[in-house]
Amino acid sequence: MVISDPKIENPILHLVGETADRLGLECYVIGGWVRDLFLHRPSDDIDIVVVGSGIALAEEVAKKLGRGAHLSVFKTYGTAQVKKGDLELEFVGARRESYTRDSRNPIVEDGTLQEDQNRRDFTINAMAICLNQARYGELLDPFDGMGDLERCIIKTPLDPDITFSDDPLRMMRAIRFATQLGFNLDGETFDAIGRNKERIGIITRERIAEELNKIMMSRRPSEGFILLDKTGLLPLIFPELAALKGIEVKEGRGHKDVFYHTLKVLDNVAELQQSAVSHQPSEHFLWLRWAALLHDIGKPKSKAFDPHAGWTFRNHNYIGAKMVPKIFAKMKLPLNEKMEYVKKMVDLHMRPINLIEDTVTDSAVRRLLFEAGDDIEDLMLLCDADITSRNEEKKARFHQNYQLVRQKMVELEERDRIRNFQPPVDGMEIMELFHLEPCSLVGELKAAIKDAILDGVIPNDHDAAKAFVIELWQKKTK
């Protein structure tokens, strides 16, 4: 079968094939680029497999591309990379692989194209298109990857038990591809993940987190986490999330399944983000999705039954926020401002809900604006997503009340400039005013100014703040 598609007629692919012909090498574009060609998805990274030396072909292609082409050679792995502008070509020699029980790093030997296709993770990633001019555009699809694309199936080329035992990360990749593409796992492939799930223990946390992040950035990330749960991988890689599962009933009262509620919130955040922008989701979107996934993570530790109130989860936001750094450290996720952002979102996610349940006071809104700072829009988006009631009237009421809170925020911010504010009288001025050395009293006076502004006692203004702190000092020194 010869493929006819404008993307195949890329001049650089023709250049690769012509260069391979001059070197007497067979070469094929293989893997994700071929899969995405048929799925009509964008794909900038092009993998080239060479029957022979991939490095030799890469070196010649880089010379032909001339100025602006950058060549990187990785002799240890027998691979090379050529970059020019947005284009990225990865060259590797065809190979066969064998594995030892305690490692996913294979023993690699030179091989044929067929042996290289045999080692691929899934049938849809094993398709190859010839670039040699005599056979240009010829599709080699030994495992019916095209058929699995049409059937929307993720399936291993060979015995899935061997595939997953050899490289257990492929279990995560299977679920990730199913989530990203909206595909189903082949029945035997699904069962094999369950049989081999314990093998995930040899995979580094970094690689697991990388796959989780890709699941998170899918259109409906819940589908990936449900598959992780159904295959038995979830408690092994993310026990804190698995602990949210289940409904407990006492004295005829039950609570909602926090696991499925969490996944609904995650999907809601993804949908709201997708509708908010037309371009590709930014990395920042990922961390709000992590906040959605972890927003109720403290509920199992805070769950209690009250005969009058029923099930309660008091301070679950505070408990959850304290869990975030530990989860990020264990997952090898960044322990920087991204983690602090997720922690803040988890800690604050109940605050807007409390505002709409009580009379909305200026003081409470000011404090929320101050604590959320520039992340207030993200926090409100998370809170909107957290409304998962099946009662449409209740949902509409909550959304309407959130709009009132937003309106109050805009009015107060325009008037009082509270977001990210610092007290207009700083510590240095306080020390000069009252002839103080650095001490705790300076901090107390500065905090008193901040609270007075947030409570609406004085405006966010230097002269008013100075008069306030002088009066406070006089009272303290009487």
C-alpha cells in the first residue's frame, strides 16, 4: 500500500530518502508521526529507523540541510538528532531487544526492520513508511495498526504479558494513549496490565509522573485515572488518590464517592480551560489540574461521623494542603513555586464556597483577594468546577452566587487595590517613627495595618495607615 498525503511529500523526507539511497541504506519514518498522519494530528517530531547506521545517515542529512541545521550524536545509544527550525528528526538503527528481569533497559543488537517493528509498544506505533525513492510512501503495517486505528484500539504487537513485563512503563503508556486518543484498551492488553501491575515497581517516579502529566493534559483526564484504577495500577503509583474511593454508610447516611467527584472536578477544569482559550494549553494549565486532582485529598484523614450533621470533612482543605509537598516529593514533581501554587489552591478552595453560604462581607472578600493574589481567577475557576451536584437548580444557584462574589471582588479591587498589596507604611518607616530597633513589635504593628485595611477600618492609603499606626502606638505606650 502506497500512502498519498501532502505531509509525505515533505521535501525534507525526500531529502532523507535520497541521502539514504546514496549511502545504500534502507530507511523508514516510523512510530508516532505515522500514527498521527492517519489521525490528522499535528506531529513535529519525526522518527527515522535505518537498517544500518542511523548516525551515518543523520550526519549526511545534517550536511545536506546546511546552515541552521544542528546535529546531536548519542553514540552510546546508536542514535542521532537533527534539528532545523521547528523540525526535529530522530535517527536510530533498526534493532532487536532483550531484557533482564530487574530492568526496563534493554540489551540492544542490530536488527532488521521487522525485528524493530516487533519491539514497538503498540500496533498503531509500529507502522512504517518507506522513504527510499524506489518505494517512497510504501506502508509496512505487519500488525494491522491501520485496522486498530479504525477500531480505536490500543493493542500490543506481540504477547502483551511479555511486552509489559519487559518494559512496565508501557502499561502507563497504554493508558495514556487510550486517554489522549479516546481509544479503548484491547481486552487481552487490559487483562495483561492487571497481571503485570506489580512490575511497575521498577519504573522511576520521574517516568511515572511524566505519563501522569500527559494523562492530566488530555481532553478528559478522568478516563486515564479510571483505567489506572480498573487495571490495579492506581494504588501502586498513587495510593493517596486511591484512598478517596468508596462510600461509607452509617445510620442510613452515606457520603458521595470522593474519587469520582474529584475526577468530575478535574474534567470540569479541563473543559473550562479548553473553552477559555483557542491555543494549545499552557504548562500553567497542568498545575491547576493537579490542584483539581488534589483539592479533596485530605478528606480520608478528616472524615468523621456526627449523629446530627452526618458525615463531615472538617479542615480537609488544610490537611490536604499539608499533604501536597509530600505527594510532590514522592512523585518527583517540582518542589518550587508550582508546588506552592497547587498547595495554595488546595488550601483556599473552600473559601469562596463559604462566602456564598454566608452574607458576603467586604472584609471576607478583601482577605480572599489578598491571600489568592494573582491566582484569584484560577481559584474561582476551580470552585466553579467543584460544583458537581446533579441538582440543576442547586448548581445554577451556586454559579449565580459565585458571580456575585466575582462582582464584589472587582468592585473592591478597583477601590482598595488589595490584590498582592503591601501595607503602605513599611517596617523601616515604623522603626523611624517610633525609634525602634528590628523586633517583633515592628511586625505586630505592620500586621495591624494590614488587618485594618483588609477589615475596612482604614483605606489602603499611606496617610491613613500612618495615622492609624501612630494612634495604635500611643495606646500601647500609655
